[in-house]
Amino acid sequence: MSGYDVAVVGAGIAGASLAARLAEAGRRVLLIEMEDRPGYHTTGRSAAFWHETLGGPLIQPLTVASGEELRSGGFLAPRAALNLAEAGDEAALDAFIAANVALGVRVERLTGAALAARVPGLKPGWTSGALEPDGADIDVAALHQHYLARARQAGCEVRCRAGLARADWRGGHWQLAMADGSTAEAGVLANAAGAWADQVAGLAGARPLGIQPKRRTIAVLRTNPAPPADLPLTIDLAGSFYFRPDGARLWLSPHDETDSEACDAAPEELDVAIAIDRMEQVVDWKIERVEARWAGLRSFAPDRVPVFGFDPAVPGLFWCAGQGGVGIQTAPAASRLAAQLLLGERIDWIDPAPYAPARFA
């Protein structure tokens, strides 16, 4: 039996970044991953993008607070984001722009030739758009490996193929048993298990919060013409598709959020077909072939706001879950907030109350 200050369950971006912060603060940390490699289910399948309009007013401060670390670390490559509106949706677009400008986001309204120049081949029904010039692609793999390396360098033990099988609170510590037969003792059990967060909570005797995994599909296309290198991340204001270039290829999603069990998600052919149909209604590009497709799970709390903090009823159980589609773009700030909450430090840069699990009590 090995003793740790904190055992973090889940080695995706949430668990890895939290483990790095805690280990660098001098805590003895065990990072537990059920798969052969960290980040297999969600982080490793993300087409992450940094933009401030994603997620709403409680996400935007975490996004902004993460920007400097992501930029200085070389994890961002500039790319604008463009929110498209069809004819008749101008009022909704104006409201979208106004709401984000009020948060301090730089957003520009585009119409006519300026809009067409951003998306060559744009069909006539798309009449206006909101451009976020400060967006950026995120190098997800490099960011994830960065946090894993920091955690290991600070003394964190990373244990793969060791899904949590049992958690018992005895004598002020967690007695943990893993599926591989190994055991551990920890003062705090940090639940960063993504789609499995409610299951981990159940093992610890806590009430599930309703963390719901949702399937998101990506298809990689060859198109004629090939997408311009400076094509923005192009999103439907109504949330029915997005696409962006990846070299000479195009990454396309139907923006699906299909409720799922926690599992090794696989793409549905229907979702790929829907994505292609929606794209063909936006641009006049010819699709030459589908080169790849995959699906991942994004997990949401009932109010779609992440959960950071100690469980209100179970001692020693800490939640770091429900990041939905913003876990990567907010990882620096979210892990800082979570680590400060877990360590009992004073927090003066953000109000932690909206993220507390007690809001569901």
C-alpha cells in the first residue's frame, strides 16, 4: 500500500493539468488512468480551438485567463473564428455580437464581399457573420504531453491500465483498489474521470451530479478546391456544423451532442452524412473523399458549467469534471482554480462559487 496526498482519477487534460499543479506544489500525487495511454477517450480525439465566445459567460473568464500560458508555451496557432448567419437571422447575430462585446470579446460583423472573402465559395443564403479575429488552433497533443511531463518531473506517479475499482474512506484516508490489482492510499480522491465521473463518484459513495457524456463526430475530407490555409474556423450560429482546415484537408463536424454511455465512442455513418449535407448547403466545394472519421465524448454537468470543488457530503472527494467542449482551451486556468480549491488557497482572480459541486445539492 503506497501513501499519497492526492490520487487523481483520469489522465486526460483535466487530470494531467491538475496533477501537474499539485505535484509542483509539493504534494505526493498518483495519477490513475484506466487505458493503456493517457487521454485516449476525449483529449486525444479533440479538434480543440481557442475562442472566447464558446461556452458562455462563466467559461469566457477561464478561456481568457488561459490564453497567455497557451500562447507563451507555443500551443496556439492564430486562426480567426467565423460565426455564420443565414438570411433572416441577423437579429440573432446582432444579439450574439452584443453579448460577447459586453464580456470584452473582440468581435467584428461581416457582410457582403468581406464575408465572401473569408469563405470562398460561400453560398448566397449566408448573408452575415461575426468574426473573432483572436482565435487560434490548439496543439492538443503537445499541451497534454506538456502537463504529463510537468507532473512526472515534479514526482507524480502515472499509473496506466489501472482503472479505479474500489474506494473506501477509512481513518481519514482513501483506501483505493485498482482493476490491475494494485492498491493505494490517498488523503484526497480527485475525480477527473470525464465521461466516467459519476461512476467514480458512485465508487466513492457520493451522489452522482448528472455528468452526461455526449458524442461528438469529426470527419476528415478532401475537397476541391482544397480549403484555404487561412480559412477561419467556420461555425453555424445555430450550432449545426463547424469546419476548419488541417493542411490540405478539411475537418468537419455536424456539431452533434448525442447522449451516450461512458464508452469507447465510435462515429455513426448517419452523423457523417449529416455533416456533409450541412456543409454542402454552405459552400460549393466538391467533396472528393472522406479520409477519416472518429468520435469522442464531451461530458457536461446539467447546467453545462464545469464542476470544481469538494463534494458537499463525502469527505476527501474532490470534483474536477464536466468541462464539456472547453476543457482544453481552459486547461491552464481551470487546473489553477481546481488546485487552489483543493489546497485551500485564497482565490482572488475569479469567483469559484459558480463552479462548486454544492450548487447541485
